[in-house]
Amino acid sequence: MAVITISKEFGTESEKVAHLVAQKLGYEYIGNSLIAEIAKELHISESEAEAFRKTSQSRILRLVDRYTCSIVQKVVDREHGCLDDKNYYETTKKLVDKSYEAGDVIILGWGSQCILRGKPNTLHVHLKKDAETKVSEVMENRSLDYKAAKDYIEIEESDSRAYIKEYFKQDWTDARLYDLIIDMGKNSVEKAVDLICDNIKHLEAS
């Protein structure tokens, strides 16, 4: 069994990459959006049983309890703020550790590349994109001028950068944290998926 962690810069289509890799390998995928979706269901008591019935086949979701959901949801509901609540770090660390024990899982974000650093049977992936490419795309997609686009990206990435620095004393972009770095400005989503799958096959074979 193996575990893939994915760290992403803004605009790298990380959710799509993670989902496609999970489908191709038959792995479970777990990320903020998934936990947030479950949490919203759990906030409505009438839906709780139905929500877990629908997801009862997932090995990973069996590891997710109401407390985990509520902590992650609280942070997701805010635009930024994972540094405001140490419970977020402690809760997500436990979830990452449990996911590692379960195996055959893809974890997007949560500092999982640091939490599981040095663990056997892990592949740590970083999705990056050239700064100017990101700015150009934001300018076009959001009709912003250069400075506004650059500021927008800085805000989007600052939380992840600060989280890694605060709790792990690491530089988010340090290549030593990763086994595979993929430039999403030069590679398509499909190519990124192939690269990750090829690397995990070599890891599983070793």
C-alpha cells in the first residue's frame, strides 16, 4: 500500500489531478472539499445517517468523525485562517496519520508532505506554475490588472505558505520536501496524472 501527498500552488488544477489519479489507481482521495461536503451533511441531523450510508464503502471516510468535520469546516468556511486554531493542525495531523495507516490514499494539502516526511511507501508531489503564467491567467480569467492579479495570487497562496512555516518550520516550495515536482505551466493535467502514476508504480515495485 502507498500514500500520495499533493501540495499545490494556485492555478494548478490540483483537485482535478488528485481525482484523476485516484480513479486511475483505485485509491481513495481526501481533501478539504470532501471533508467540507461531509461536514455540511452532518450539520443537518436528519441527513447524518443518509450521508454515512452513501459513503459507507469508503475506507477513508470511516476515519472521519463529527469533530474532525467540524474543525475542518470551521476553517473552510473562513476565507483564510488555519493558523487561528491549533485544533485544525492537531485534528488534520491525526487524520493524515490515520489515512497513512489505511494506505492507498491521496491526500491533498494539510501539510501532509511534512507530516509524512520520511515515511516509507509515500510519494510527495508538488504542483507548481511559473509566477508570470499564473498572473497572466488571473488577469485574463478575472479581468484584473497586473498588480491586482499578483496580489490576488499572493492572498490565495499565503495561507498555505504560512501554515507550513508555522507548524513545520519549512519553506512550502523547498524541493527537498518532494519526490516529484510537476510544472503545470508546461504539463497538462493528463500528463501530470501519468507522471504521478508512473512514479507510484515504481515505488510499489521497489
